[in-house]
Amino acid sequence: MSILARSVGNAFRNKVRSGAVVIILAVAIGLALSMLVANQAVADKITSLKASVGNNLTVNPAGSRGGQGGGEPLTTADLSTASSVAHVSSVNGTLSLRLSNASTTAPAPAAPEGQGGSRTGRALSGTTSLVSAVDPGTLGNRENGRTSTSAATASSGATASSGATASSGAAVAGSTAVRPAFSIPIEATGVSGSVNAAAEPINITNGTALNDFAATSAQALVGSTLAAKNSLTVGSAFTINDRTMTVSGIFDAGTAFDNNAIYLPLTAAQTLANQPSEISTMTVLVDSIDNVNATKSALASALGSTRVDVTAGPGRVESTIGSLGSVQSISLIGFIAAVGTAGLIVLLIMIMVVRERRREIGVLKAIGASNRSIGVQFVFEALVLVVMGSVVGAVLASVSSNSIVGALVSTNMGTTAAVAGSGRQGLLAARQAAGGFGGSAAPGGGRGAFAGASQLIGTISTSLGWQTLVLGVLGILLIAALGALIPALLTAKVRPIEVLRGE
């Protein structure tokens, strides 16, 4: 009988014990494979985040702060300059316009502070046939006060320039001018490429994205609240200044105010606003978050540090990636621990088997079997049990890996929140990040301080591919072989004469 056939037969001598060993090994191997799959899934998510999230840079004219002005405008030539900087994947320029309804009088210029009136200082860029979908309400009218009052009081006995004397008493000449009712301007943004590359992500619910970026383009994306207010659908027409525009799509940006907006092709917006080649801001996509700081400095140098302000997004992405890095380390440690446990189980089982078969080993040696052949037999016997455990463990890993990686991410987010805070507030943030108080424990369901990180992570999907399975099983078989080798070497110490004398 061959050594392999004898090893397979010996593995099932004691079926109850072999079954128990296979189950224990399956649990350890299943955990090891799950940790390996989690490690690879988290590594893929980190790579994805580095390449697509948190690697945006915003370029504004130096000193510019929204509608308060400052600096000189950027130009389309700056787009080409920025595109040539190392590690820049794409550049998207935008031009912001403010449109009023053509049937109403444009708001008057801002009055000095203390006399009422708007302090935002942003001028209108043109008119449109559309009516704003956002009512200014009390706050809007308060910030953009529409009434001014002036009065002149002549005191008793004052002499007029004509020499006539005013009658005794007070003469009051007053005038009150009521300006037209204020309406919220409609924000129009000209974009040079993908809308989502230049602003917060939007969802086009009807129609198609912009695809004609010529100066004569009549395409427009209209927000859902603005479209509903003006009864617009895909294909409807409206005007901006003297141009008739056609609705190519309707989008949802998440809020009623953001949906009171329009997206236009950049060159068309420049033509309509009579601002040729001008852009308000640039959004620069860097190829990886690791290169953001270097690219930020390179952009400032290329465009002129005195001409532009280059800013990066908040550091939330870095902390999120750091948290995922901790999960990756934990999963690697878990894989090593589970594989080591499987090896220890094999070691203890084979030591027990060798002790039970001392008489058999002595007889085999007495009839000429070598120490090598006997040791290999025990190693093969252990590997048979490990292979069976690996098959069952792979099934367990494929079923449980998603739950395990979700638990690891949620737990780590909660721990990070607790470390970031202290006392009651730290505990509250930890419980909220972990899905406490009614929140979801799955990635993306966190609430509180780390809800944004959970939203960035989203769902981490795991897959037990054949490459992962082969890599994991080979590592487990190697550890199992080493665990069986030590008991196999003990067979060399068995002396046939001592075993036979004891019979």
C-alpha cells in the first residue's frame, strides 16, 4: 500500500475524532480566510479612496472670497497651465453667474452698513425668463433690505435761501421710496467638463448631461425645484439674456436651494455674461491623495503664488484612510493568529496520534520502514485533515467575510471616535459612529462626528476569489505541514526493540 493511501486511511481511523478536528480546523481556517479577504478588500478601498476622494484642489483668484471679490479673474489659459502640472489628472473650470427674473427690476446696489441693504456685494450677471424657486422670506428680505427713507427737518425760525422766513413751528419734508420686492437670484454655473468634477455630486434624474461645450451651445441642466417652479421638462425652452436655452437634463443636488440652479457650458456662460475667457474657479483632480501637498505647491508656482490661492479639501479623508489602515493591520494580525491557531491544533493532534501509535511505529521500523517514510506518512495524514478543513472553512469564509469586514470597520470607527473625544462626548461619538442610538452598524450608517467618514467609505464588498483562496490555503498548508513535522520527527526516537520488549 502506498504512503499516500495509508495516510488517507489513517486519517479516518477514528471518525469521531477526525470529524471534530475537521470542524475545529474549519473554524480556524474560515476565520483566517475571512481576515485575508478583509485585508485585501480594505486595501482596495484605500487605493480607491486615494485615487478618487480627497484629492481635489480648488484654485481661486488670490484674495477672492465668494461674492466679496478680491484679486484678478482666472482665465481659460490657466486651465492649460494647471493641466501640465505633474500628478494632475484633470482640471475643470467654472464661471459663476447670478441671474434675475427679466420681468422684475434688478436689486439696487448694496447700501452702506447701517442704512439697510445687502452686504454680499455680488452683482447680477444677467436676466432670465425663469422665476426663482426659493422665496426670500423674512431672512432674505432682512439681508437685502428693500426700503430706504430720507427726511429733512426745518427748525422753527429757519430762513430759506430765497430770504423768506419759514412760519413758526416745525416744517418737515419727508420722502419714502419703496424699492421692488427682492427675489433670490438664480445661480448659473458654467462648466468646462463634467458637472460632478466641479461641484458637489449631483444626480441627473431626467435627460442627459451636457455634451455640447461650444460658445453657441443652448444646452442647460436645470435643478429639480427650479424646473418644478417653472413647469420645465426635458426639451423645454427658456431664455438667458437674449439666448433661448433648451433643458437637456434635470438634476437633484440634494437641497431645495442647490436645486434652484442651472449648469451651462463654460464658453456659453462666458459669452452670455460678456466675460470672454474668464473663469471664477478651477477644480483640480490629483492622481492620488499622497501627491496632494506636492501638487498644491506646484500649482501655486506654475500659476503664480501672488495670483492664485490653492486650497485643499478638509482632512477628513486622511483620517478615514488612517482608520482603514488600522482595520487593514488588524485583519492581517487576525489572519496570522488564525493560521497560527490552525498550526497549533495540527501539532497537538499529531503529537497525540504519534503517542497512540508507538507500537505500530515500532513494528514498521522492525520490518524495515525508514524514519523518513514513517514521518512523511504522518505529515500526509495531517494534510488530509487540513484540506478537508480548508474546504469547509472556505465555505464559511465566503458566507461570513462581508459581516466580518463590516464589524471591523464599524468597531474601528467607534474606537477612533472615542480616542478623538474625551469623557461623555467621546463616548457619545463612539456610540454614534458605531451605529448606536438607532444608527446602523454597517459602513455608511454611522452618525455623529464620524458620519462623514462612514459616508466616504460606503460599502466594502468582499469576494473570495480563487487567487485569495489559493494564497490562503497554501499558507495554511505550509503551517500545518510544519505543525505535523515535529510529531513526525518524534517517530525517529521510537526504538523497535523497546516497543517489542514491552509487548
